[in-house]
Amino acid sequence: MAKSPKNHRMPWTTQEDRLMRKLVRDQKTAAAIAKELGRSAAAIQQRLMMSGISLRAARKGKRRVSA
């Protein structure tokens, strides 16, 4: 059984949201963002989706990610 990330089931902080958006702007992958924040890649993808942010669009430069 896989070990849970350190922030498993912990609420997201404003600081984590800001860092996640910065890393998206820096064109990091969900896996790289997950490692930085100590969360799973699935948690990152879900949080981005809930925030209306697309990693794919950020890479293409079509959508601006606000801080």
C-alpha cells in the first residue's frame, strides 16, 4: 500500500494555492507541483480543476493564471 502524502486530508492554505498557481505559470507538471506541495498529483489536478485552471492551457499560453 502506498504511503499517503504529508498533507493528506489537510485543508488547503492560501499560501499553497498561491504557490500552486506560480508553479503552473512556471509550466511545472502536476507531479512536480505535487512533490513541491507534499500532495498527490490527483489532488493537484482536482484543485486546479476546482479553481478553473488548466495545465494544458497554461503551457500553451492561452489562459492567464492569476495569483
